[in-house]
Amino acid sequence: MGALDVKPEERRANYVECRGCQHVWPGFYLPMPVTDFCKIAKSLRCPRCAGKDIYIYEPGKQPPAKVR
């Protein structure tokens, strides 16, 4: 994957929710190159149930309190 000149403390978790089992987890960290994001977003699966029906929260938005 491509590299950005970003310090670790500048990276922010972007949360993802499975619409099947409602599991919420940090799916990826921003910023990142757009090409890397496209690869990751296309292959995201729920780590709990392997579901493909996921919702990606807007960057900077806090997920619901149900982060598990």
C-alpha cells in the first residue's frame, strides 16, 4: 500500500458497522491514499460474522456507544 508522510498521532480511526450483526469496529485509519482506501473498502468484512453488508461512518463521526 502507498505511504503518506503522516505521523502516527495524526491518524484517525474510521469506524465501520455490520448491518447483519451490528458489530462496530475501526475498519481503517485516515488519512491514506485514495487507491488504498478503495482496496480496503471493497474487501471489508465483519470480523464477527464475515458479513459483507457494512456501513462506513463518515470520517470524524463518532460511532454509537455499541463499539465492541
